Amino acid sequence: MAFLIKSMIGNPLSGMGLGGGGDKEEEATPSDPAKAAGMTREEYEEYQKQLVEEKMARDADFLHKKAERATLRVCLREKYRLPKSEQDENMIEMAGDDVDVPEELLKMVDEDATEEEGKDSIMGQIQNLQNMDMDQLKEKASATVTELKSKAEEKCSVM
């Protein structure tokens, strides 16, 4: 019976601070985050400082990688004479001018360049002709001619 009376009277008065039930809730949730993490104040501050330093290092590495990729895109745009991108130039400027293209990517670009040089030369064209299937080439040519004839007949009433 005493419990029933205490719960009825204690709850309305606990909001005003007279009930005495609010003290237990305050003890259960400490206001200090260091105590909540189970550390001393100094340990908690050192931990937070370490987290911030790690995040800054990750962000710097990420920015550097993005700048490397932007540098590669700039090189490819110059090679193929494509329009420049201000976004890539801004990314390189943000990371600093000491950004180089990674060696693996340079090797890939150099391999592609040597392959293209081989294809562009006369000898490369002759080798491509030797590797072509003549029957397949004839089929493609005849299919193209018949397609052109059918389109011309549809558009022109004289034919």
C-alpha cells in the first residue's frame, strides 16, 4: 500500500524536484563523456586528439589520390587533344603542384601508346589486313550495301 501511495505522489512531485526519484536517473547517465567511455579525462582527450589526427591523415591521402587521378586525366586529355577540365585543374591545385601520376598508371598509359603507335604505322595496317577474315569483310560490305539500297528506296520514289 505504501508503494502505491509513493508512486502516485512521487511521480507528480519528481518533476518539481521534490519527489526524490530523479536522483537515480541522473546517476545512471553521467554528463561527462569520458566517464561514459570508461576513461579518465586525459585519456579521453588523447583519444579524441588521435581520432582527429587519423581523420586528417585519411583525408589528406584521399585528396592526394584524387589529385593523382586528375593528373592522369589531364595527361590523357592532352594526349587525345580533348578539352581541358577546370575541375581537374582545381583538384591538382588544391593538392599542390607536387602531384605525380602513379607508376602503375603511367605504365598502362605507355603500353597503350605503344600499341596505338604500332596500329598507326603502315606495318601495323598491313598486319591488320593479314589478320582480317575476308569472308567476314565481304559479308559486312554486302550487308551495308543492301541496307543503303533499302533506305534509299524508302526515301526516293524514283528508285
